[in-house]
Amino acid sequence: MRRIGPGLAALAVAATAVAAPVHAADMTPAPGYYPPQAYRPALYDWTGFYFGGHVGAGFLYDTVTQTTTTALLIAGTATNVHAVDVLGGGCASGNRIRLPQRAAA
């Protein structure tokens, strides 16, 4: 048991020596060190007219096979399912005007 102590101590020293230390260069600078960004007006302010529409549809073509016998169908009966459904469409339109900042309350 006495031999484990010095070996364990040597392992701890070696692990400490190999571990990567943290330097001040690894840290990010505080926010106050960045120079202020120059003001640049927006290239586009979303002012304008818009118009759009939407419609949806669904199609189903499938064959369903009955696996159990019921009062109306016997097992093994194949039923073809054909369905077409169109959802109602719609439209949307409007406009957006951006006022100058001096006019906003």
C-alpha cells in the first residue's frame, strides 16, 4: 500500500502539468472596448402595397383491404378509395406606410 501513495502523487502532478491553463487572451473583451458602430439607414423600410392569395387541394388514391369479417364485409374484400378535396381559397391585400420618426407620437 505504501507504493501507491508516491505513484498517485506523481500522477496528480503530471495531470496538473498537462492541463491547459486559462490565459487572459482566452477571455472576450468587455463590451465597452468595442468602438461604436456608425449609423447606417436601412436599405428598405417595408413601406408599400402587398397582395397575395392562397388555395389548397388534396388527392387520395388508395386500396383498403378488409382483414376481418364483419356483418357487411367479409375478410379479403378490397375497397378502392378515391377522394379529391379542394379547400377554399382567399386573398389578402393592404398597404403599409412608415411615417418619419418626427411624426410618430
